[in-house]
Amino acid sequence: MSIETIIGGWVATGLTLFIFTFLYKDNPLFKLAENLYVGVSVGYTIIKTYDTVVVQLIWKPIVENGEWALLIPVAIGTLMLTRYVPKAAWISRYAFAFIVGVGSGLAIPRTISSFILKQIEDTVRPLLTLVPGEGVTFTWNLLNPASSLNTIIILVGVSSVLFYFFFSVEHTGPGKVVARIGIMFLMIAFGAAFGYTVMARMSLLIGRLTDLIEFTDPSYGRPSLWLAGLTILTLVVMARRSSSKQPKTEE
Amino acid sequence: MIFLRRQVPLLITLIAGLAMAAQYYVPHPASEQMLTSVTKWLQIIGGFALVLGVSSLFHVHAAKIRRKEAGWGYSFVLYVSMLGTIAVGLWSNGKEAVDGTMTAFGWFYNFMMVPLQGTMFAILAFFIASAAYRSFRARSREAAVLLIAAVIVMMGRVPLGEYLIPLSGDLSQWILNVLNASVRRAILIGVSLGTVALSIKIIFGMERSYLGGGKE
């Protein structure tokens, strides 16, 4: 095993344990890892943006292919930086106006097509299907999202939830019943989203614990064991120091 | 001057918005080419927006270090780690691996960023569980429905849950694919209608908050 992998194992283990110390309480080890995380992430994003934008989208196309038109977005982007000059800050509005205008223009037809018409099309589907040899059938299979029964459930769900968020009509009488059904659908979806998120986090946790177990291997020098001990010792020392610093309260 | 400061940006938004909306309905190669170019332009301009954001972060932490405010050491750690990553990234030409061999930048990614990011999100599992324990009480019918749906989905996604409640796997799939999908669809339709309305307001100059305040 290469030396950089072994050092990497020690660093990864240490940082993982430092973050986990937050489960005990907020402490300097966690803050150190937290700020390190922000720093490395920002540095990584800067390099990736530099590589994608400056090198791949600006420098190479201009120098290698002579795409001089790309200097126009560079100029528009540079206008944004006028925000640092208070007297000329208003010029940055041109750049924002361009981005917002293009974004809005792109959004209108595509949102209508993909997120409104397509979703309505998928919601309002035929209830009965024509199967060759069997004639017209109504399918009851709940496990098939495209079954006739599920088509009705989806239609009821979409309509009732949309009605619940429609405040131009007072939710009384039959409207109250529809809104209540909408709330039930919403609650089930929120519960499902919560359960799904918890399990996704658990999956990440299992991943981290698997790594910690891997780093107990002698080929790495057992960093998990050594650093776990060291981290616990540091927390104990810090807790003792902070308790001895606290002024004694009068009885 | 007000024309240059206020009217020209609105005019730019109007022309850019109408042009890009119209592009969708013109199935001509030139129109497709325009879309490709403008998408590339947006990526380039977005890169400059990152400069604004990062410089703000630089400024906040530099001020903290200069004034030696409480916790300035952590700001120093942030600075060093950020500059270190940038230096290593430039040295590795922004590549994590070359010919299958991990670069120094790849080392930073694999042994620092991935463990930090993974652990940071993983500890949320504990806080979510703790928050759920404190707040998930079936006080009303709606809360009970939410609780039951959450438990079924959690049980249905692990082998132990399926072993304990054999139906939970199928039920979880049904909740996610049918009930949850219908709600997501309804919310998506509502949000999309709002997006279209906001976009129209922006293009026609009724919504101007993106221009910021300050002098006219």
C-alpha cells in the first residue's frame, strides 16, 4: 500500500472522528473539522469552476478554435465585478438583467411543457385498457403504478392537493372534504419524504462506519483505534480544563 | 442617467426573455445553435458570479482574522485549507486522476472532502432521529398518518424491516410511487404555475427586485 494512501487513511479517520465528536457537544475539534470542510469545499469549487469555465469554455475555444464571440459573455460577467466600485455598481445590473431575462425566457415554455402539461397528461390517463383477447379491463394491481386503481388514486391525490392550495374558494361543505383528503395525501407524502431522508442519512452513516472499520486494518496502522482513543482523551482533557475554569458558585 | 441605470436593464431583460421564449417555438438549426451558445454563455457568466460569492467569504473571514475576533483561528484554518486546495488543484491542472493515478488534488478530494462531507450529512441521521422522537407524537389524525407513513417507508427500505413486517417493502414502494408521486405532482404543477407567472412579470418589468436597491 502506498504511503499517500496510508496518510490519507489517517487523515480521513481523524476528520470523520472530529465531526462525530459533535454528537457529544460542540467542541474545538468539531469546529476545526467544520472550517476545514468549508475551506476545502470552496477551494475545490473554485478549481472545478476555473477548469470548467476559464480553461474549457473560454481559453481553449478562443485560442484553439478562434471563437471570439465568447468574449461577449466574458464582458457581461466582468460587468458583475463593478459591484466592488460603489459609483459604478449600477453597471452590474446589465449582467443580472441578462441572466434573469434569459432564465425567465427559457423557463416559460419549458416549464409549461415539462412540468405542467406533461404532469397533467400523466395524471389524466384512461381508466380502462384494451387487452387483445381479453377486451376492456380494469386492473386492480396496486403494485403497478400504471394500474387503473392507481390511476384513480393519483387523480384524486393530485386534484385534492391542488384544491387544498387553492384559496380563492372557501373550504366549506364538499370543498372541506376535498381539502381534508388533500391534507391526508400531503401528510403521507411528508411522512414518506421524512422516512426516505432518514434512510438516506443512515446509508451515509453506514458508509462512514464501514470506512472506519476498514481503517482498523493493520496495513493502515490501525488509525481508527489510535485516533478514537486520542480524540476521546482530548475531549476528556478539554472537559476537565473547562470545568476547572468555571467559577465556583456560592452555596 | 436614469434611462441608463433603470430603463436599459429592463430593456435587456425584455429582449433576452422574449428571444429565449420565442426560441422554443422555432425548430431551426440557427435557433438550436442560439440555445447552445446562450447556455454556454450562462455558464461563463455564472463563473463570474462565483467570484462575487467567494470574495464575500474572503472578506468576512479576513476581517475576523484582522480584528482577532473570537474564533479567528478557525477562520485562519479555513483560509489555509482553501488556499492549500487551490494551490494543489492548480498544480494538478484541476484533475483528480491522470491515467488512473490519483493526483494530489484527488487525494484532497478522496481523503478530506469526501469523508468530511459524508460525515457532516451522516450525523444528521442522529439529529433527525432525535427530533422525530421529540416531535412525532400522534396527537392528531394527520400526525398519526405522517408517523405511520414514515415508519412504513423506513421499514420497507431495510432487510430487517421487511423481515419484521413482510408487507412493508411493497407498501413502501406503493406509498413512494403512487401516493407520494401524486402529491409531488400537484406541488410541481403549483410551483410551475408560479414560476411561469413570475417569469412573465420579470420579462415585462413588473418584478424588478433582481435589480437591487440603491440609487436610481
